[in-house]
Amino acid sequence: MSGIKGRLTVWAAGTDSAASPAGSASGTGVIVLENAGHLAQVLRSDLVGPHTTVFAPGHTGSSEGPAVVGYEGSPSESGAEFSIPSDSGDFFLQLQSYGISEYMSVVGPTLVRVADPADFDAYLADADRARQDGVFADFLTHPVIQLGDLSALGADATADGPRLRLYVNRAGELSTSPGGSRLGALGDGLAALHAEWVRINAASAHPCAVSLGAVVPEAERAAALGERPWLGRYLAAVEAVRRLRFGGSAVPRVSGFGHRLTAGLPDGDAAADAAGTGLPLVLWTDEAAYVYTATGGRTFQVDHLTARIVEALLACGSIAAAAVFADREALEGAAARFAAAGVRLTPPALVAVGS
């Protein structure tokens, strides 16, 4: 069941750290059908490869050939419930629109989607508040909440597309998500769907222009993302806080989002912001501090002094600039230790300048 839930998460979020930019080499990674009557046609098409997982309503499931997972309920309707029957215990997923989620009680795993322009505005307002005041929406960082369609909300995601995920509505029309722009219909091959996905995205300055294309005007979405180039880093911070809360941590503060461990460090124009999720985040509570990398989703627990040193490197962008706020030898040592663990603390273009 854990593997099935993981595939469902990939489909809902539109991101997969294990996927290449081109997605699956043969077939789509995950396909969700609204109409069980479409299953046979989908299984005969080139949308399905040996590693494809297909979710179909009312199906009993199959482990022979492409994995077919039966479900009950709805994968697209806000306020509905999506469930997967299992001998080891049924899995239930609640579906909610973004705008009402802060007023709803969390009773179990929940997928939150932007379903209209008002939802999108609420998402942006929460992101702005986190950026300015360091206050993250409590529901959004809850351990059992998953925000959908991250690739359209500013995430640094390159793997979304019809080779990663597809949604087939009751009429047989295809997109990457329930709120996505139409890419084609049953009978269209994967290459044609991918070409349409590329065409739509080529007209926008920001990925992904497809997965919210039917519910949020693209001009509005692109303008909002253009004004907030830090949204990818914000979504990485949301995930970092969510993971720490899942592990039992108190809600941490996040460096660069309304707070700094060290006063005087660059804030809105910090070097790490320009690098998106290419550089890690520093988080802390009164008891502990952490360095979180969005790539690979690794979390390192460190003491507060080390966190201050890492924070200075992230904010300043080089050892030379950070030496105003921390001991140079300590900065060099921290940069070397994290580099040995495969984690860079300064943007690549600035390494030579700061060394």
C-alpha cells in the first residue's frame, strides 16, 4: 500500500524526485481514470508501459502486467473522498479546495488543490505572509496534507507532463490533472499528448502552464509567479516544516521567511533566493536546528552555531561576504563538511569569488 500511496502522491503533486525531465521511458508513470469503461482502451494504448500504474474506479486491481489499482469515490471533486480498498486496511483520502482548507478539521490524509482563481489568490496570500512574517498556514504544513499541482504553483519541477501523469475525465479527455488544460482525447498517442504539453508551456514564461490551465487564467498565474520568484523556495520550506512536524518537532522558524538567526543578514535579496531550491534551507526551534535540502529531501540536524554559519553562507553567497558575520575558518569548515555530503552552500557561480 505504501508504494501505491507514493504513486498517487506523484500524480496529485505533479512532481517526482526520482523522475527524469522526460518522465517514463515507456508509457506514462501514473494514470487516473474517472470512467472504468475507458480502462481497456487505455491498457491497449502506448500510454501504458511496464512501469505504469493505472487507477480505475471499481476495478478489483491487478498485479499482472501494468499495475491496475481499483478505487472508490472521486479523484477530482472538492469535498469528496477517494478510497482504495485493501485486505490490509482501506486507504482514505479527503479532497479539499485550497480556499476552505484553513477552516476544515484535518481528519486524515488530505489532498488540497487550487480549484479556481479565489483558491489561487488564497495560496498567494499565504505565501506572502510566510515570506514577510514567517507565519506558514497551519493546515498546509500538517503532516498528512498534500498540496496538489506543485509544478504550476512555482515549484522547481521539471519532471511534470504526460509522461509522468495523466488524468482521463468521464468524457475521455486527457490532461495532467483535473484542473488542467486539455491535451487530447483517448486514442491520441503519448507523443501527441507530450507535443501539446510542450506547445502550451512554450507560450508561458513559467512552468507548468498546463496543470491549472482550466481553472486559473494563465496570464494571472504567470504574472503572480513572475512577481514571486521565491515561490519554489517557499514550497520547499513548506515541505521541510511538514517533515519536521511529522517527526514530532515543534513548528520551526525558517531562515529568510520573516526570520533570521543572525541579525543583519541580507533578506529579500539573499543569494539563496536567486538559487531557488538549489541551495538548502535553515530551520530552527529553541531546542534544535536543521539544514534541509529540497533535492533528495534530506534533513541534517545541527547545533545553533552551525546553523548560523550555514545561514550566513546561504544569505551572503560566498565565504568572503559571509565572513562579515561569522569566523572565516568556521565558514570554510562548514562548506567543506556539507560539500563532502553532497550539499552546496553557495551558488556555483560564486564559489570561486568566495574562496
